[in-house]
Amino acid sequence: MASLVLILTNPYSYETALNRALATAREGQIQLKVVFAIDPNAVDELMRDLGENGWLGIGSRRSLQASMLEGYRALAADILQEVEQLCGDREIVVETEVKEAPLSVYLQSLVQQGSERIWVSASKDLSPLVEKIPRPVEWILED
């Protein structure tokens, strides 16, 4: 059976890719896995930028970073629960996971594991990263 891994990277914009994955899963026999990826490096970079611009001191950065990661985890869990509900309503079997890892490392591991189809739902900001990853990674641009 063919497989599709859909990676969500933005808690506020993922509907285009999700709808496309659901339609694809309904059309054929596909093992669907939806992963919400949290890239700690992206949060680190944001904290560093805020600190360098004088917005945060070192203590504030640490507590804000921990709070942001906790918030992303909660958003990810909510989104994946919604995905499970949508799939259940459509009688689509889905596996969900929250993955905390640098996105480039995670994508490389999926490619090395032989994943047949990998779709990444994200903004233009991540396109340079994804362009470096070999097929079967496909970029799905969200608004």
C-alpha cells in the first residue's frame, strides 16, 4: 500500500495541504500519516533575534522560549485531534504525530527511510530549505 506523510509546520495555515491529502487518501488505498513538526532551531533563532535587538534579556529569552515550545505543542495536539476527527468523518485511517526536530533533519530521515510521498505544508519562508531536499518531498505553499 502506498504511503503519504503530510508535514504541517504552521499552526495557522495548513488547510490547502490537508484538504489535498484527504482527497488523495479517499481516492486510493493510501496509508496517511500527518505530522506536526516543531523545529526548535526556528524558535531558537527567533529568541536570538529578539535578544540581539534588545527586546529580551537572557532570562526572559529562556522562559519565553520554553513557553513558546509548550504553546506549539498544545497547538499541535489540537490540530492533530482535528485531523483525526476529519479523517474519522471520512472513514480515512490516519496516524498522527508531533515531531520536535530540525525540519531538514527530519525530512532527510524520511527520505532515507524510503517514504514514498512526503508533502510539506509551509510558507515561502521555508522554501530554500525544502528545495535542498531530494524527491519525494513536495512543497505545498499555504497562504
